[in-house]
Amino acid sequence: MSANAKPLAILVGVDLGLPNFDHDLDELGLLAQTAGLQPIDKVTCKRRAPDAALFIGTGKADEIKMLAQQLGATEVLFDQALSPAQQRNLERHLELPVNDRTLLILEIFGQRARSHEGKLQVELARLQYSSTRLVRRWSHLERQTGGAGVRGGPGEKQIELDKRMISEAIKRCKERLGKVKKQRQTQRRQRGRRNAFSISLVGYTNAGKSTLFNALVKAKTYAADQLFATLDTTTRQLYLGDAHRRVALSDTVGFIRDLPHGLVNAFAATLQEAADADLLLHVVDAANPDYLEQIEQVQRVLEEIGAADVPQILVFNKLDTLEKSRWPLHLSDMFEVKDAFSEVTRRVERVFVSAQTGDGLPQLRQLLSVHAAGDDVPDTPQTSEVVG
């Protein structure tokens, strides 16, 4: 393989009977490409429960090993999170590096973080992930002994040293993030004293949040047709003529299915922008056939970060990618959104836009002006009702 060639990866997914299983492994493939890997084949199977040792069982592991040898694969990627023991056993069985969805997302975040805060958050998540997998790193030392009557020897000592080093690094990282969080809280209090109305863009990754952000505030935030193009929160002032006031508009990191809990915790300071906002613009890729599932996943993360009760407007983006025959009769209407952990739904305002062409943006600005003005915001979108 040449120096510039991408590592070749086989994608593996296990259907455990849970909802929203991605049979085509399309999202895992996009994640792999974003991380700089080249997917060359996909393997899926059904199981009632994961195999304790190999997650997929010996027979399927043998099949993947043979496939990897035939195709010249250099890595195997799993769509589910693997335990440290499963990962270690699979690497021994397949004789190839094995990684899971969690590490893949961490790798992408590590490549994309630009701000000091973003880098700290990624570092903390990676340290927490690595702390459970030290036995892999020092397995060559575990086989050594420290002399007669002594078990473990140098290997055991090295593991303990490494655990202590990572534990201290996690502590330092949390302390530094704590300082950043205090700075953000101070900035939010200052905005509050200025009676600033804050709006946060949230949504599934690659829904077009950054493109919409740029279109609204005429900014040049990095935007690309790829997963997690934006990791660091960016805030700009947006003037709403109908409301005769300026508001603070923030672009935040995109959400994704099975977002590692370590990342949710590590990015708490960044995601806090959404929890503290006066209004959320929940951006949806209207052209994605799985948009309902993606809305559900975003609602789940919003619940986890304490932002479920923040008023929101659904912004169905990428209208320009839909055939004219599929365009809605009206660019704004109401939409039923189900709460992540209950059967309760609420009606929220929805507007169809194209951040690329500008279609629907006047209607969106008008809605934002109504919310920013405060007095004329309708109660209906925020009321909840039980589904019978």
C-alpha cells in the first residue's frame, strides 16, 4: 500500500433486534470515509445477544477473517460499541486491528477540533475511552514475571503506572474544562444582562446547520457535505428587522445515532449553549429518507443535556435537493414531535428552507422575529398532548 493510500476497512454490523438498525451500514461507511478510511466490504448478521467473547461468534469471525485476507483489508470496523475484552479477542482472532463506532467518532472529533475547548473535550473523551483498554496496550508485558513467587511483574506495574497517569490526565483535563465552563457561564450572564435573545442551531450531523448559519448571519463558518464538519460552537449577532432587535445565533456540534456517552459528557460545556438557549432551530435534512429517525435521535440527546423543554422550530433544510413534485404546498406549517422517552407529543412550528438557494429564509426570519419579540409567540407549538 502506497504512503497516500487509505487504509482498507471491512464494516460489520450486528442486528440484535433493536429498532433503527442500519442494515446497509451507510452511516458507518460515511463515518469511516470521514476518518480517512476506505470501506471495501460490508458484513451483517443477526444475533439474539452479543457473543461474550467475540461479539459475533466464532463462525462469523472466521468468515470475516477469510474475507479480509481475500480483499487485503487492513482494519475491521464494528457499528456497535465493543467491550475491551471483545475488542482484544477479535484482534487476536482476526489478526487485524479492530475498532468500533465509538473510537471512530472519537477519531473524527480529534481530527476536527480547532478551539482550545474543543480539543480539551476530545482529549477527555479519548482518555476516558482509553482507560478501559489499557490491557491491550501492555499485553506483551503481562506475560513476563517478576521472579519466584511474584505474579505480574513488570507488566502489572506498567499497567498500574499507565492507569495512574491517565487518571491524573483526566483530572487535569476536567479541571481545565471546568474553567472554560465558568468562562462560558460568565459570557451567558453578560448576554442575559444585555437582555440578549439566544438561538442555537441543533440537529443531526450533515443536516446543513453551518450552511444555514452562514446564510442567516453572512458568516464564513466552515461547512461541508460530510459528517461532523463543525465541532466548535460559533456565535454571531443576527439582526431581525421585524423585531427591531439583535439576537445571538450559535452553531453547535451535530448529533448522531449512538453518540458515545463519553462525548455527551465531555461536550457538556459546548452543548450547554443549546440547553441555555431561548429558542432552538432544529435543522433536519428534508431529503434524507430517515429524517424521522434522525429527529428522534436529536430529541433524545436534547433530553440528555436538559434541553428538551426549550422551545424549538423545525427547519426542514435542503429543499433544493427535492424534486418540485415533492415540495410542500406551504413553506411553513405545524409538525408533531414525540418526546424521546415517553409517548407524549407536542406540536412545533416547521418551516421548509434551502440554505443554499435562500428559499424559505424570509419565512424563517419572520418566525424568529415573532419569538424574539416575545409577546406574540403562540402557545400552541409548545403545548403537549398525550397520544391516544
